[in-house]
Amino acid sequence: MTETALPTDQVKDRFVAHERRFNAQFEQYFRTLADTFDAPSPSRFTPECLNLLRDMSVRGGKRLRVALIYEAARLVTPDPVPGLEEAALSIELLQTFGLVHDDIIDDSPTRRNGPSTYYAYRQKFPQHPQGALGLAVLAGDLALALSLQVLLDSPAALAVRHAMVGVQTAAASAMIVGQITDIERDFTDLPTEELLHAVSDYKSARYSILAPLQLGLLAAGEDPARFNAELRRYARLVGIYEQMRDDYLDLFSNTQAMGKSAGNDLRGGKRSYAVSALLAAVSGTERAVVEAALGNSSCTPETVATVREIATSQGVEQKLRADMRRYAELASAEAADWRPRWREEAVALFEHLPLWSVERAL
């Protein structure tokens, strides 16, 4: 870290301001959408679908992607630029698409302290499980279409809009490939570090970090393709520690902190960073306990607590904490190299962000 890095309170305040402004904007977007969306008048299911997407979208989330879009534009200029609001809407609608499909894949009943879209449909149509599944898939697909449409309707210049749609299309494609690789990872007894990093990169980093950086720079008049290598390095490093943090919290945190059941990765048989590190560390009786819990959907909170104690005693918790810090420090150093090119105050935020983000979890 350099002497110009922003104080933690400033980072938090900036992100909270972005979150509050965006949340009001998101609510307004869905109100307008409900009045203007082109759907057949006899259809009851289409308005219900929009309501479920709205509920999932506005219910919560860190809005990290939104903040990154605005702060990426600030790398170039402190002035307002057209298209940023639409880029923020687009990236969060893409996030909704990912969450809806992720919960279908994981058969997850909750998300953000409420029902997942899939389970909301299952509760509404208990006698039609296949129809509920189909409606949930289509809801996710609709969120993806909306994420692209909002960019096409933005006030940005035509060339910028075209480039933004290209960014989002690539991000959506990467997210889907990441989901495929995520499932492939769980067919492996003990994934390699390379495979774990690939899942983080494609499933998360490319749409949560890289795409917001690219969208913000595009809106501000910069061509992100000129800086593709360094932006990708930063995004990948941030994506790795962010995924490590999520995996760490799933095993070592609690349901209230997560907004969903703790131990879900264990119950789902997911070879996450935390579970993979645990499998590599245990043997004998302890390994038998872990393997009995892994993939057991009926695994109790008490069993999860026992596995957590084993992980702590084997040094897995400390290893994950150290790995998160290491990747956060690498990301911070990567952002520091942007200093000769972009505005000092904005670079300092990207330099400080990784360590601040990790400290929130530890």
C-alpha cells in the first residue's frame, strides 16, 4: 500500500453512497418496466415473473459491481458521464440472471434472506414441479435479455453502446462457461488450484470485476482494450480472493451473515476452495467425517459445526485467511501500477479496495 491509499472510512462511505443511489434507481427501473413491458394482456405469469425478478434484484447484495462501474469512470474523469446509470442497471440485471440460474443448479431454497426465484415458483405451483422449473429458467433468461436492452436504450453514443453490449455479452458467456466449469469441478475428487482459479475467473471475476471496469471506462471515453492485460490481471486476482472469501464464509460463518444456510457447499458436495483445502488436510477418522457430510443434503448444523472444528484444528481456516490476504495484496500492487496513467484519487481506491474487502470477512 502507498501513502496515498484512501482511509477505510472513505472507501466505505463512497461505496455506501453508490449503493443508496443505485437502489433508488433500481426501484424506479422496475416501476417503469412494469408499466411499459411488452407482454400479452391476458398473461398473468409475465407480470408475476417481473415481480419475482424485481424482488430478487432489489432485495439486497453488496452492489460491488455498481461501485466499480462508477469508480472506473472516475479513473478518467470526476465529472458525470452518460451511460453510467444504464451500465449499473445492466450489470445488476446480469447478476440477477446468474443468481436465478445458480439457485436452480444448486437447488437452493434461499437467497439474500428470502426465497430463491426457483423456490418461489415451487411454492406457488407445488403440483407442477416441471412448470415451476421452466418458469424459473425463463425468469433468469429474461433478466439477461433486460440487461442487454437497458444498454441499447442508454443515452451514451452509439459506438459506446455497441461496445458496452459487447462487454456484457462476453461477460454473460464467461459466466455460463464458469457455471459449466463449476459443475465439472465437483465431478473431481480433489480439484487442482488451476481449476479452482479458472472457476473463480470465469464464473465471477469476468462479470463482477472485469466487466464493470470496462463499462465504466467506456462510458468515460476510454478504450479498455488498450489496457486489457492489466485489467484482466486485477480482475482475476480480485475474483480469486472474493471467491475464497465466499467459500470461507460458507464454512466458517453463520446463516445470518450469509443470507443463506451455512454449510451449503458441504451439503451440495461442492469442491470449493474451503472444502478442497479441508479434503487435502484430513485423513483417517476426520476424513471419514468430512466425506460423510460432503454431498449429504440432510447434513445437520451440528455436523457442519463438527466439520468446521476439524477444519480449524487442521489449520484450514488460517490457510484460507492467509491466501485471501496474499491475493488481495497482489491485486493491490497491480492497481498501484495504474498510477501514471489514471487519476491518483481513483487509483488509490482500487489499490485500497482488495485489502478493505478481505478485512471485512476476517
